[in-house]
Amino acid sequence: MADGTNISWTEATWNPITGCSVISPGCTNCYAMKLAGARLRDHPSRKGLTKQVNGQDVWTGEVRFNEAWLRQPIEWGRPRMIFVCAHADLFHVAVSREWVDRIFAVMALSPHHTFQVLTKRADIMQGYMTDPETPRRIARIICDDYHDLPGKRILAPLANRAEESDPEHVTWPLPNVWMGVSVEDQKRLDERTPILRATPAAFRWISAEPLLGPLAFDPCDLASLDWLVVGGENGPRPMHPDWARSLRDQCAVAGGVPFHFKQWGTYATVFDRDVEDPDWRDCGRWQHERPKGRWHNLAGGTGFHGERVVYVDPVGKKAAGRLLDGIEHNAMPEVRRG
């Protein structure tokens, strides 16, 4: 676990599971995958989880349960926002149901924290959350494995008990767990969002990062969300500013869905042709002054022609910042503490 993080929408990360596999275009330049194959390649929690493919570090599909880190949230007294499995997918096909149950038991025993879960495997998440046996399995783990904790820690998350000595359920869905999906393009939005909407959860949210194209939400799907996070890739694929603006505006139209703009990523827009040079008389100097940049249009294509053409430059994540039209968008849902 990392107490403190540069991720703008959370306060800590918790990695009881590490490892994953590439499932969609958003995975191509995954920061966790690159880290596991570089700086952390010899760490016991990452060793052997990536392999070299065409000169790039790629997940092997193996996942690892880090038993030593499991109880960390219980031991943290100060309430935190905690991103769960920042270097994995909690609902990866190779993650056993037993591991997921044990992780949810810890979250149930830590009602003072808020846990943020993201997955690209929405169907597996839905199956787990709708299984009527899931809360019963979690309750049994709490009673069997955590009898050493103070009684109030055990009893606080339990409800609907036939007898206090024999809990059958936990409050479900857990009120301190935010369930979300990650989407990167319209195809994945259309696939994953309806499943999220049908998944039992106290909070539902979407992370549109890395945003690789324009997104048009179904109004009902967007209105059902508690939060939308948007961010560009810290990598070679730039985000068009109008993609982010559209999502900001869609959130406003949908009744004020909290909108959080995380980052531009590696690329920043340095020239908006339609606004700054509608006669196309000054475009050539940008290629001369910033030769590492490129033209980027609304459809995601490169080249000088197209709709809403901008010039983007790989200035780096820090320099690109996280201002959208001069404003830092930090909206979040109201946090409920246990």
C-alpha cells in the first residue's frame, strides 16, 4: 500500500493483488504494466508478471495475491480514500473468488475508509455482486479470520443477523465501496456502462482514462452515475480537448454528475487552429517551432485536415497539467464515513 499518491482522485493505493492481462486498447500503455516490467521487475509482488513482446513489457496474465498486504487498511486509523488494486484488476478472470471475498471482508471491516474499485471486466464484477451467497461468504470470513479484532470492528459492518453469534449477512452492497468501470472509447462505454448500471453498488462511477476518442453517453446511463473521472494518457496517444469538454458538458446536462478532470497526460494542446487561425495562415510555424508535436483532429486522426484540428505537443504530464479551459475540476461524490 502507498499512503499518499499523485493520483488526484484518491489518497492511497492498496495492492493485495498484482498482475493482469491486456484486454482492450486502454491497456496498451498501462503504467502498472510498465512499472512491473521495469523498476519493480525484481520485487516479489511483480517478479515474472511481465514479459518482453516486441521490445515492450507486457502482462503475462498471471496474477499474485499479496497476503502480507491484506490487512493494511484495517490497521490505518485515519480515514482515507483508497484505490483498490491499482496494479491489477480485482475481477480479472485469474483472480479467485476466495481472494475477492477476503478483500471485501477487509473493506467491510474498515468502514472508516472509502474504497474505490475499477475494473474493465464488468461482467465478472456484476456476477460477483449479484451472487446472493457473496455477503454470506464474506460474513463467514469475518467471523473465522478476524476474531482477534475488537468486537466493535467485527459487529459494525454486520446487519440482518438471525443471532448475534451467527451472522449470515453483511450490509450489501458495502456502503463504503465505490464500484466503477474503466472505459477508453465508445465501444467500451457501450459494453461496460449498462452492466455497471445493473450492478448492486452504493456508488457507481466511471474512469474514462486513457480517453482515446469522443464519448457520447446514453443520458440514462450517465444520470445513474455518481461520478465521472476523465484523463488523457501518459503515453503516445493524445486526448483532444473537445473530448474532455463534451464529457464535462454532458455531466452538467445530466443533472450535475460530479466531473473530475485528472490530467491531460503527455500531450498538451498548444494551438487551436479553428480558434486562433481560422484562415490557416499561421499553422506552419507550429511544426517548425515544436517539431515533436503533431496535428490532431476530433475523430482522433492525425494530419492537418479534419474537423476541429489542434496541434498537440508532448510536453510531459507535469507541464500539461490538469486545467480544462483554465479550471481545475475536482468534483467528487459525498463521502460517507462509517
